[in-house]
Amino acid sequence: MALTKELKQELVAKYGANDKDTGSVKVQIALLTKEIEALTIHLKNNKHDGSSRRGLFTKVGARKGLLSYLAKRDPEGYAAFIKELGIRK
């Protein structure tokens, strides 16, 4: 379920200011989105896995907070970013 090192590096390179920029809001949202997708697939196969479901809700809540922050700071960039990631909002 964990993201591979290569996928994380790709996301950081794509959304970060440089290759070491792992803390920017866009990188964090992109990483959380990929983790949420992986957990969603896991939960489709394992319907009774309550601890993974709780982890999914935690990640969705964290992503929601970061998306709210991004929407306040950069409304135009926010709209393009969620469209690029395919997030419904």
C-alpha cells in the first residue's frame, strides 16, 4: 500500500519547486492523493478492514485542509491543480 520511492520522486519533481521540495502544499496534496487512491483500491478488496478505513479518512481530512489552504492562497492555481489531479470538489 505504501508508495514506492520512484513514484514519490516523480511527484516531487513534477509539483515541487526543486527535487528536494517535499514540503510544499502541492507536493503534499499530490502524495496524499496517490495514497488515498491506493487505500481505496485496498478497501474495495478488503471491505472489513476498519483500521485502513480510518487511515483513509485521516488522509482525506489532511488533504481537505491542505486544499482549503491552497484555495485561500492561490485560487487560480487551486482550480487548475485539482483539475490536473482529478479531484472532485
